[in-house]
Amino acid sequence: MTPAEGRAAVVAEAMTWLGTPWRHRGRVKGAGVDCAQFIVKCYAGAGLIDDFDTGEYPRDWHIHRDEERFLTFVPRFAREIDAADVGSGDLILCKIGRVFSHGVIVTAWPQGIHAAVNAGMVVLCDLDRDAGLIGGARKFFTHEAW
């Protein structure tokens, strides 16, 4: 798969999750998903990574702990890049609470898609306009093969 095909596959898979209700640790399209599971299911559904279990975690782990859970699994399949290099299919991790605890898949800058607890479902967002809703500090990642 070429990088362009991979990027398109991630975005296409993510779009099929639109409207899926937000559910802590959910992993089922149309029934429920949280932001960590959404990321895994989109990249696995696009054929870029193997599906895997992110492990148990409480719903509010990011508020009470300093453990960087996202940063334990994201670098397994992605490398950090500069914001200027972000393209469709890339991943943005946002700091909410004490740690990087939310992920957004870029569809076409500045549009992204994520499992938003505030909206109660997977929604599209404007990464410039909605910065307050999805965290201030950000890290940007692209698939390791791109």
C-alpha cells in the first residue's frame, strides 16, 4: 500500500465510525467506542496495524495520574512529526488533564475526527476552532511507513 492509499484508507475507515456513541473502552462500530479504541480500530481497519488491546484503564485516568498511556502504544506504529508536516490520516494526541489523553485523526487539515465524550459520539471537528475542546498541548504522529 502506498502512503497515499494508506492515508485514504485511515480516513475512509474513520468516517465509517461517525455517529458511533462514546462508550468507555467500547470497540464496536455503531454501538460504542472511546478515543483510544477509535484510534486502534481505524488504523487496524485500514490494514496498517494489527488490532490490539490497550489494556484496562479507568475513565478518568488522565485527571488523577501522570502515566502517559497513549505514549506507550502510539510510538509502536507511528513516529512523531512537526505540526507543519501533518496530513490526512495522521494522528494528533492532545493533552487533557495531566497527560496526552485524547486522539484525533486528521481528515484534511484543519478537519479531524474523534470520539468526543462532550458530544457523546464520534464527530468531525475543526482542529483550529475547537482547540479548547480537544486540548491545548499537542503531539503530531504519522504512520511509521509514511
